[in-house]
Amino acid sequence: MILPEHEVVIGEDEIKARIKELADEISADLGDKNPLVVVILKGAFIFASDLVRHFDFPYEMDFMSTSSYGSATKSSGIVKILKDLDEPIKDRTLLIIEDIVDTGLTLHYLVQMLKLREPERIEIAAFLSKPARRKYSSEVKYIGFEIDDRFVVGYGLDYQQKYRGLPYVIAIE
Ligand code: 5GP
């Protein structure tokens, strides 16, 4: 693949090791809850697929899609649900899997919306977090890596729908 000018921010081995740690932590916390794993498309698909393959407890999966940045690299401040969950979530434990928490707007909106459906509990796992950019707080219990305020791609994250399949994370300008 031809890559733009970039710097590797998180390498493949580092990702693998961290995913296993996170999966163990989640297994200890939610292993007896039969959680519904809610993958936020598209960016979280690789993180989610690596994570759940370490899960050694019963769980179910569903997928949601929210509007993202489109082709720009800054948020428009508007969150739309493009694909909703297939099943009701009343009294269920949810594990939301997100690619990256930036301002926190997307998660904030999503959690408020899902709470109206009366799940028993909502936990959140995000592969990346940019704490410096946070405007809306959400309790993200499981964070893969905290990164500086840079635009990154790879491991599910895209720039104009490209580079999602990179097995590591790079920063592009
Ligand atoms: P927030 O609502 O927290 O500001 O933004 C979350 C969404 O913005 C993420 O799910 C992701 O789609 C997008 N995003 C934020 N920062 C980055 C980044 O550095 N790279 C990519 N590819 N997407 C990002």
C-alpha cells in the first residue's frame, strides 16, 4: 500500500499485547453478564474483532453506525444514527466498542440515546483516546491507548475510507 508521509504512533506488537490485556480485564468484569457487544461501525471493526477473539465467556454482538467526520478531519458537531441495533437492550449489559474518543460528542450522544432504552449497564471500550480534545465526558472504562492530538489512521481508522486495514497506527498531517 502506498502510504502518505507518516509516523508510526503505535506498532503492531504493542497493539496485540494491549488488546489481550484489555480482553482479560473485560472478561474479569463482564464474564458472567452475557453482555451485548455493540460495535460502532466502521472504525471499531478491527479492534472489536481482535478483542472478542480473546473473550472466553458468552456474549452476543450487534452493530451500530453513526455519522463521522465525512471526508474532513475535524468534527461537524452533528451525530446521526445511520444504522441502529437489531434487538431491544432493556435490562441487558452493553459493552460499546468504539475506535477513538476525540471530543467525546459521539459517545456522549450515543450513551444518552441508549440509556432511554433502559439497559442494565453500559460499559465502553475505546481503542484510542485523545484526552486533550475532550469536551463531553463519558465514562470510558477500557482504553487501549491515549494519544496526543494528531490525526491517526490504521487498525480500523480511516482517512477518506482508506488505510483501515493497516495493522498499526500512523499519524498523518
Ligand atoms: P468525537 O465525537 O469523540 O469527537 O469523535 C469520534 C469520532 O471521530 C471517531 O469515532 C472517529 O470516527 C473520528 N475521529 C476522531 N479522531 C480521529 C482520528 O485521529 N483519526 C480518524 N481516522 N478518525 C478520528
